[in-house]
Amino acid sequence: MRLRVVARIQAKPDKIGEVRELLRSLVPPTRKEPGCITYELLENSNEPGDFTFVEEWASDSAFEAHAASDHIRAIGPKLNGLTSTLPDIRRYVLLA
């Protein structure tokens, strides 16, 4: 069963540009991962610095492999001190 993931990251006001570039760097390698169907990075047009990834994965295991990938594990320390909250990562299954 396919898995949908929505991950929200809120940058500190003075760190928006840095966070934007770090998050953008995740897109190309993630889109090449096995099981990645969709991986989009959005920024709220009314609230700069409010970033959201909208993702679709072929399976839970594909998402787990993504979460354990080198580029995802490396981003955490780089974002430390640049965000105002911890990432809010939510998993969904399609109902209708």
C-alpha cells in the first residue's frame, strides 16, 4: 500500500534562506530513491519560512529507507539552530 507523508519545517525568521537551500538540496537525491513516487517541497506564500514536503512512497519500507538515507540523516545537524520547532512528520494512507 502506498504511503503519503507530509513533513512541515518552520525556519527561524532570520534563517529562512539557509533552511530553504538545505531543504532544496534534499529533492534531487530523494527523487532518485527506490520507491519514491512524489517528493515536492513547498513554501507557504503567506508565511515565508513555513516549508512543507508532500511525499508519496510505494511502501512503508521505502519511506523507512529514505528516513535512514545518508542525505536525510545528514540534514538534521545542519538544521539544528535554524528552525523554530522540530519537524512535524505525518504519515497518511489514502482512504478515498
